[in-house]
Amino acid sequence: MIRFILASVLLTLLLRGISRFMRGLMQGMQPPRETPPPAVPLVRDPVCGTFVVPANALTVGQGSEMRFFCSEKCRRAYQVKLAR
């Protein structure tokens, strides 16, 4: 009788393990359900026209007069142009 109970428990555990393994394989074969990252507004460099992320850009000015630049070279060229 004890052999029958132990065999039943072992068979149940084995079947559950196989079931979970197969379920994991099926989930792993599906394409990921990733949501796309949120859109980030870009600003245009007034010198070369490159679009840059405002948080990573170099700036000149304040408030509504703020200009964004992709590099120090573009920022210097803009400042020289303003000085003329």
C-alpha cells in the first residue's frame, strides 16, 4: 500500500515537472511582448541641422532663447556668428 502511495506521489511530481517545463518552453518560443520606449522630443541644431535629445545637448541662452547643439564645434560656430 505504501509503495502505491509513494509511486503515485512520485508520478504526480514527475508529471507536474514535465508540464511546467513544457509550459516554459512554449512561453520561451513566443516573441517578447515588449512595449516600445516612450518617444523623446528632439531639437534641431541651428548650425548643422542634426537632431539631438535636449537632455544630452549643449546649450546657449535661457528660456525661449535657448539653443541646443550637437557638439562644442557647432556651439562655438553659433557664438561666433552671433558676435558678428
